[in-house]
Amino acid sequence: MENAADEKAAQLLNDFQDISFVKITLIILIGFAAIWLIRRILPYLASRGPSQLRLYILGTVPVLRLIIIVGAFLWIVPLIFNITLQNFFVIAGAASVAIGFAFKDYVSGLIAGIVAIFERPYGPGDWIEIDGDYGEVVSVGMRSLRLNTADDNIITVPHDKIWDENVSNANMGAHTLMCVVSFYLQPDHDAVNMRRVLADVGLTSAYLDYKKPCFVVVAQTEVGTHYKLKAYPFDLRDQFQFISDLTERGKLAIRAAGGIETSFALSEQAKTV
């Protein structure tokens, strides 16, 4: 009797006839269906709800997906394997060796994805710059995230970039972000008046979030007097319209106030077209 019990305890897999493949299939299908619904319904609700709640709703998507995946895995494993302390170490050792050699990069991405979910250097709805690409995080998967850039390109970025790349998050879960518009003027002008003129340009924008600061920073450089108009749009999705509005009206205001932009500013504008 003891030998039989020891043999059963040492048995790694359950008997084939005891494994319910129908139940395993149902768990997998239900898990995929739940993840699919979460990835469709929550972004839909977020896009139609208050802008203040949008990022909170989007941020729950990767967390719920991770909970579903872990739950399904923990449910399926006992159906296939005979879980004992001895078998646990056998399975863990074999899996770690196989994964370490065959899926090193993939596992690195998965681990980085789990770290990203809990440390949250970025989340759905955030505008980030990573590895030279700037855009909105539209989804956060287990291995990678997807960015929608200003040119409406979808870029897939592996999570393991966070190990060796700086991640610049422009809003960090907030509903707005700072926009900066630069102007380079020839030094011969009234800087005090010009600073006031550009501040008025920011304060009269239809996109401005009046609860956030709007100010102008001035610095003298080798190529002229550099003005930075810094302000926040009411909704971060309007950032490019906001920047365009500030740029257009700022140029008109500078001209009306007698300022002249330097050739450096004009060349920099040409590069961005």
C-alpha cells in the first residue's frame, strides 16, 4: 500500500483517462472570451465616459487580463499534473531550464510586462516617448505595448525596452499634459512686452485648461531670443490642435508686436513639415 501511494505521489501527470480535456478547452475558451470582452467593452466605455475617468478605466484592462490568465493557468495545471511538493520542484526545474534556453527573450518581455503592470511606467491612454517613438499607449499586452503615433501609425514596442531605455511619460495617468511651443526672435525687441503678448496668446486659446498654469520662459541663445510658451490643453487628445493654435496665433502676435523671427526658427519649422 505504501509503495503504491509513493508511486502515485511521484507520478508527474495524472492518468490520461482522468484528464478532462473538455473542461480544459472550456476554461481556455472562457478565458479568451473574457479577455476579448474586456479589451472591447472597457475602451468603448472609456471613450464615451467623462475624460477624467477615461484613463482609470483603460488602466484596468491589463490588470484584469493578467488576473484572468493567472486564474486560468492555476485552474488548468491541477487538471493535467499531479501536484505534490516533489512534482512541483520537478516541474519548476524542468520549466525554468526549458524556458531559459528556448524563450529567454520572450520571457524577459513577459517579466517586464508584469513589472510594467504593477510599477506602471505607462498605461493605456498615456502619451509616452520610448526608443525615439512618441504616441498614445492604446494597449498593454503581456509581452509588448502598442503606440498610436501622431501620424496614426501603430508601433509595437516590447516591454523589455524598459530595462535599457528611458521612458518619458507626458501625462502619467492625468487627463492633460504640458505643451511647449518655441519661438526664436531677433534680439532687438522689447522682451517684457513680447513675453506678455505670448502669455495672452496662451490664455486666450479655446483649448486651454484654465486650472493649469500658463506661462512663458525666456532665454538668450546664440541664435536669438528663445521664448517657450508652456500651457496645458483641457483634453490631452487635443494637444496637436492646441500646439497648432498657439503657433499660428503666436506668430501673428509676434509680428503685430514688432518682433522678427530668426532664420534659425524658420529652418527648424521647415524641418518639421
